[in-house]
Amino acid sequence: RKEVEQDPGPFNVPEGATVAFNCTYSNSASQSFFWYRQDCRKEPKLLMSVYSSGNEDGRFTAQLNRASQYISLLIRDSKLSDSATYLCVVNEDTGNQFYFGTGTSLTVIP
Amino acid sequence: NAGVTQTPKFRVLKTGQSMTLLCAQDMNHEYMYWYRQDPGMGLRLIHYSVGEGTTAKGEVPDGYNVSRLKKQNFLLGLESAAPSQTSVYFCASSSDLTDTQYFGPGTRLTVL
């Protein structure tokens, strides 16, 4: 069983659309949650941390549901530049490991 | 301020050859990590370090060794390369366990 699971997609959406990704995690003791963005053949970069109360950064909203053990990322008013792979990342404070999902591919179409 | 750099960017090895990948960070981070990324597998932690002189095994440590002799450098060694080690290797660093990880640009390694 994978620690972190994501729908690989691909998600193909038109410009201006709203798209949402979910990510489930297996360890209920997980403490820290993140969304990273990875462009083709590039390194992952932090998009946003996910806080228990949910958080928003411009067009991006991240939410955590501890009861169901999933985190979500909502992108509003999609831009062509949002095309990338979005990685869900979970850290367990009991260990020193970050667990990465396999990523969800998003393509925003003109 | 270069962030995290990796050397080399590309490498082709023959089975049984050895090599060392170098990661350097200029952010004074305590924590450093080596990951490999394979299609359909996501990033998997190979080894990590919580400070100068310390290293620990991650999820997939077999076939790799590491050293952290200086705080800013984290070396990943392959003693006898195998085709299964063909992958993209990323180094990362962070100031804290729960803090943002900053990644290097990656090393694309092919083992024939």
C-alpha cells in the first residue's frame, strides 16, 4: 500500500476553468502536508503548504481532511502556465521521511 | 545565492562502474536528502542527513552510499552501478523537518 496516492490524470482543462485534485495518505499520524509543482524535466518546487484550517494563495486553495485522510488542491481561473505535474507530499513527524505521490498531470488548453 | 546545485547534470555508466553525485547548498540548511524519481513511482528517498557528519537510510538505500563531511555538501555514491539504477536523481535541502524542501536541478543517470 502506497503512503500517498494521487490520480495521475491527465487532466486537460480549458483556460479559465476550475480544477481540483485530491490526494489520500495512509498514515493517520502524518503531520505536515504540501503541494509541489513539477514542470517537465525540472525539479519539484513548493507550491503551498497545507494547514489544518485550509489556506489560500491567490487562485490556489489547499484543504486538509484529517478524518478522511486526504488533502486537496483547487485551482481557479486556470492559466496556460499552470500546466505541470502537481505532487502531493506528506511528512510523518515520527520519522524523517517525506512521502511523495506520483503526481497529477494538468494541461491547460487555450 | 545559487540554492541547491547538483553535479553532473547527465551521466552514462556501464554496469559495474562507480560514480559520485555531488550536491551543494548555500542556504546553511541542516537537512539534506537524496531522492530518485522513476516513471509511475514518484520520488523515493534514498538517504538523508540531519546534519554534518550524520546520515541515515531512506526508503530505497540499497546500492547507494552517502557522506556529509561538510554541512553544505551531500555526496551520493554508486559503488557498482546496475541498470535498475537508471533514474533521475534529485538532491534537496531544508532548514527543518517540516519545512520546505528546496531541490536541485537533478542528475539524469543511465546505466547500460
